[in-house]
Amino acid sequence: MTGILVLAACNKDDGPAFSTIPEIELISIAPDTVVEFRDVLIITIEYRDGDGDLGHEDPDVNTIFVRDARLEAYDGFYIGPIAPIGSEVAITGQLNIEFPSLFLFGSGPTESTFFYVYIEDRAGNKSNEIVTPNITIVRE
């Protein structure tokens, strides 16, 4: 993994209040087969947070955490505040997590992997963790 781009959208929720602990749900992962170093894998998740404290002003503080099942460590990624700091509004929306340069670790022609994803809000509340379906990475 060499990089990630996160796009966020949110709206004020006028319905029932959400928990202040963020919740996420997998919307999609595509494509299911990627050519190493060429194709972009996109994981789309939906988020809900009862007090709107997702994202940080400090770009050195991560909000999204993703682990390739072939590795032991999570990679953390920054997103800016989704709702204005201090607004305490319930938010919901989608995040697109883009992986532009997946690659094979071994010398074979293909590898299969999946991803673990969770988010953490400014209060330190960790969301549920989602697990994606398998994808295949193929050598160019």
C-alpha cells in the first residue's frame, strides 16, 4: 500500500440519534481483481456518529485504520473534521478509501487478500471493525 485518498460526505441527521461511538458498514469493495501497481481498489463504507466528532484538524492524527490481511500492522489515514468542531450533530455519510498501488508480496502470479477497517473519533471511541470480502491481486 503506497497511499490512500479519502472522500467524505455527511449530512445532519434529523431522525433518531446515533450512538456517540461511531459505527461503520461496508457498502462495497471494487474491483474484486486488481492488476498490481495499475488498478485502484476502492473500499466504500458508510459511517454514523451521534456527536459528529469524526476527523481531526491536526493532519498528524489518524481517523481511519486499515489492515491488509497479509500484514500484521494497521495503516492509519487522516481525514479532516467532517462536521464543524464543537457542533455535536449526528452525522452519517460515506467514505471512499482508495488504494492506488496494491502489489504482490510473493513471486507467484496472484495473491488473495481482504481488509480490516475501523474508524476512531476525536474522543478516542473506536468503531466496530468490518472485514471486506476477498480480492485478488494479479501480476501485470
